[in-house]
Amino acid sequence: MPKVIRAEKKSHPGLLIDPALARRILVGFIRSEITRTGMHKAVLGLSGGIDSALSCYLAVEALGPQNVTAVRMPYRTSSQASLDHAQLVIDALDIPSLTIDISGMADSLITQFPEMSRMRQGNIMARCRMIVLYDQSACQQALVVGTGNKTEILLGYSTLFGDSACAINPLGDLYKAQVRQLSRAMGVPDVIVDKAPTADLWDGQTDEGELGYTYEDADHLLFLLIDERYTPEECAAAGYDRDFVDRVVERVRRNQFKRVLPPIAKLSHRTIGYDYLYLRDWGT
């Protein structure tokens, strides 16, 4: 990690949100996107972290507690604290819940490759969890609500067809700092809001430890690059370590494939994902 990532540790005012307005928009988004499919229920993976907790709070406000099922999916190395923090949300919102251990599912593949890296193991766990969620989606006639935030999506800090898979995502346009702001406003327990973010894939694992920089620094730089359209040179002139800027820019670039549907080779005049995009096809 560079010794100096930002010359001045100042919060960018653009990262401040109006929590009441954001809450109203996101609750309406969840309600309209789910009900327009003819469904009225949601299912989501509740990890004990801030992102899934906030998605759960928003879904409950949109659909009612009886229509939101939270699923805890521990692996054998998952921390008890993660399970306990997820239970805090379940109890606070009084919602249906399931606890499904994925150890057997994941280990049936992991144990066949003794030299498997932690990254491969983590990807398997993430995809096993999504198998569970989509099975519950079919069982309950519910849509899977996503939990990935804008910072993670831009950095590619997710597993394709794992934790990035969902039917709708209410948090995808909120940076991590904004997730914290809205979580506090909605009453997510402080112990969840304040703890170090982790995918809980192995003992001692943290998001920031893997990334090599903090979400705070990433948020500020990404806001300039994406929302303010700064060039890397302008970010460096604004006081950011150039090596840090280049690392983040390259990470955003090489993970673009995770942010789009699989590209379709264009042969016709109406190609899905290129020309066939009209909202009117959804009746809006």
C-alpha cells in the first residue's frame, strides 16, 4: 500500500447523501421492480455485514417483514460473530429466516483439489451461496435482492455468478461511505455499521486487507474518476498518490466484464443488450 494515498484527508461533499430521499427512492425501487414481475416477496443472503443488513432493512420497508426471507449461509470457517450479527437484523426486523450450512456443498469440490488457492475456495463458497438463494427464490416465488455496493462493483470485488448475482440491486449506486450513512439513518445496529468489512471467507479475512487500501480512500478516488470524470493526471494533481491512482484505474478497467451481461455477437438489427433496450417493453 502506498505510504501516502491522499495528501489531505478530507471528505468529498459529493459523497454526502440525503438519507431520507435515498431511502424513499430505494424502497420504491424494490417495491416496483419486484411487483412488476407479479411477485411480492424477496429473499436475500444475510452475512452479518453492513451491505446485506441495509438491503434487508430496505426490502422489509418496501414489502413488509412477512415477505422478506433472510438466509444465513455459513461455511465451516465462518465466524460466530457474523452469524450473531445477522441474527441481530433478523430479530430487529422480525422476519422469516433460514440457516443453511454450505460446507458440504463447497467441500465436495474443494477437497478434490488439495492445492486450491484461497481465491478459488472463496469463489466456490460465493457460488454455493447463490445456488441456495436461487433455490429459495424458486421455492418461495421470491426475487433475489442483491447487496453489492458501488465501490465493490467498480473494483470488481465480487464473484461473478456468486455474490454479484441477483434479480435487483438497491445498493449498486451507493459508495461504501454512503451505505454507512443510510444504514445509520435506518437504524442498522452500530456493531454492524462500525465493524471492518469482510466476506468472511476465511479466518481473519477483511476486504481492505485484500484490496490493499481502505474503502474510504477508494470511495474518494472513485467519486472523482467516475462521477466527476477526473483523469488520472487530475487525480494525482489533486493530491492522490499516482501509484494508487493507477492501481485503481487498472482494476476498474479489467473488471468491466463483471459489470455487463455477456456480450452478444451482433447479427441482426435488434440485438438484445444493444438495440433491444426499451423500457416500454416492461409497460413503463
